[in-house]
Amino acid sequence: MIYKRSSELYKEAKKVIPGGVNSPVRAFKAVGGSPIFASMAKGAYLYDEDGNRYIDYISSWGPMILGHAHPKVLKSITKVVKNGTSFGMPTELETKLAKLALSMVPKMDKIRFVNSGTEACMSAIRLARGFTKRDKIIKFSGCYHGHSDSFLIEAGSGVITFGEPNSPGVTKGTAKDTIIAPYNDISYLKSIFKENVNQIAAVIIEPVAGNMGCIVPNPGFLETLREICDLNNSLLIFDEVMTGFRLSKGGAQQIFEINADIVTYGKVIGGGLPVGAFASRNEIMDELSPIGKVYQAGTLSGNPLAMTAGYATLNELNNNSDIYTSLNEKREYLEIEMKKILKDNKVDFQINSCGSMISLHFCSSPVVDFNSSLKGNNNFFKKYFHGMLKEGIYLPPSPFESYFLNNALSFNDIDFTLNALKKVCKSL
């Protein structure tokens, strides 16, 4: 692989963009080297500025579930763009996407569109606080809910410890209302509620985590979490920015048969354009302005191009359930064969998966939370990443990110990937 053009572009980008990237993980800091600059994508493939082709396992970090440049999505965008790109006024497209999305997810009455998953989670927290008239929230270590101040908090020591900011610019005043709990640890969660009676507005969680690798909830964890929230009159917020419309039509709520009070969406719901959303039942959503007192607004919210891309994507998923079956079969095949290859090469590893999400950790013990995800051999991961990249496989450039399969991926592509893994294992 030749990366001359990408290297030149990276040098130029660093002069005008902090770190040369507009989202940190793109900088390859976790794996070393210079990032690859994309020129185009089609189906299951990415193409860089040097003309190299890669089988894509990030799917733009989740949105491209149908594959890149899907004909129906492109057709819908092309049709709408001729009428203008933004109006600052309501459009019928917003209502169409709202109706379709609500018809696919369990027990949600209303939805509001924003421009990103970060906005959706930020707004959901504000709404929960406004509805419950409480200030404190609980989040889980290793779960990422965007870069809003309330979420950039890490756990301190002790069983009931208020978070400390882990990013400059986040004030201790903001941090004090965010409490951290370990993922998959119910006893810890119960102790937090015991020490904060009638103070917890909401618990926010990724029902399947995707930012410490793919981590699935232990059996009974989400069910007990739902019960604890009910007992304490606290709201349960599912951050389904990753899992929404990806794991199934109804997302993680449908998969695990757990109904959240508020659900946030992003990625797939925008079909590759910047869209976020949050949904809930009427009594909660009616607290939002202009009919309620909880303020939330956005100039480009409900952008017509984003709405039509989202509608085309969800419509395809809604009308073809075989897509989910196909994605699950491809992920299962990839997982089974990866395990065989890694075992044959005597590599310590853990593979976690759910639906079309999968991740690989180079460690011998199960990865069930943030602390256990830190035990992976990052030197192994760097060799693995760059080895696969040279073979034409584009993986997340971080050991703490999930792979996202797309429906354009073929079994031939997976076999090519597995053959690449066999070659790379010799260097691990």
C-alpha cells in the first residue's frame, strides 16, 4: 500500500485543523502512523486518495448499515436537494421520518430531531432533569454519550464517588452532578441510589456498549436496572445512537425486551447525514418547548437532506427484515472463523459481539466493563491494525471501538478478511 497522497494531505490539514482531524479517533493516535484520507466509498469498500481500496468495517462508525452510496438513499437526496438545502421552517419530510421511526421502535409517542448523537444525549439529560425536577444523573464508566460536559467525567475512588472532569473545560460544578458506576455492576448501582435518595433524575446507558469495544450486558443487568429506576422514580435513558435501528428495527429495546423512558438515536437514523434524535412518551416529551418549559432548539434540526436520507434508510430496513438476518449471519461467520484462526496461532483474545457489532481484544480474561477492556495488549493491536490495513482491511483505529458491519459486505469479502488475518497472525 502507498500512502503518499494521504501523508501530504495530513501535513496540510494539521496547519489549519487541530491535530489535522475533526474527530480525534481519526488521527490514528492509538495505533501510530498517519491517517488515511478517503476519496470515495461504494458498497462495502472505501477508496483513499492514493487509489487504495479497503474492505470497510467501520461503516462511517455505524450509519452506513446498507453500505456506502446506496442507490435509494442517493436517489432520495438528489431529488430533494434540487428544491433547496435548508429552510429554517417545518417540512413534511420531518413528519414522515418521525412517523416511520416511531412505528419501528417500542412504546415511544413523540420524537425530536437534532443534528448529532451528542445533541440528542445532551437534550435527553436536560429533559430528564426538567421532568423529574432533580439534578443528578448516573452514567457508566466506558460508555460514551458524546462530548457534552455532563458526560466527560471519569470515576474517582470509593464506592460512592462523584466524578471528576477528565477534559479541561469541564467544570467541577458540572461534574458534581454526574455519578459514575461500573458497567454490568448492579450492587454498585444500588449503593449509589441508597446514598442519593430522591436525587437521581436519570440513569443513562448504552444498552450495548460500543466505546470500550462491543460489550453486551450481563443477563438480568438491564432488567434490574429498569426495576431500580422504577423504584426510585428515576428515568431510564437508553443511548441507542449506535444500536438504534442497527441491532433490529426496534434496536436494543426490542432485542432485550426492555422499555426505556427516553431513547436517543443517531447514525443509522440519518442514513449517513448528520442527524440525532430523542424520543419518549407524551407526558415527558410535552415538557419540551414550545409547549413545555424545557428549552431545546437547532437551526439545522430537521434538515431536508438529512431527513430524506434517514427516511430512505429506515424505509429499506423496515421493508426488508432479511437485512438483519443477513448481517447477523455474516457477523457470526466472521466471528467463528476469527476465533479459529486466533486459537490456531495461540493468540490470547476475547471477541464480543451483538448483532452486526463485534470487537476484538487481545487479552485472556473476559471483557465485561471498562476496567477489563484496559487489559488488552495494545502493542498486539497496533501490529494487527496496520497489518490488516496493508492487506486492504479498514478496521477501527482503536482497540476501544466496535466494528460495524454493513449489508453490502459479502461472504467473499469476509473470506478475504480472514485470509488477511492468517497472514497478519504470523507477525503477532
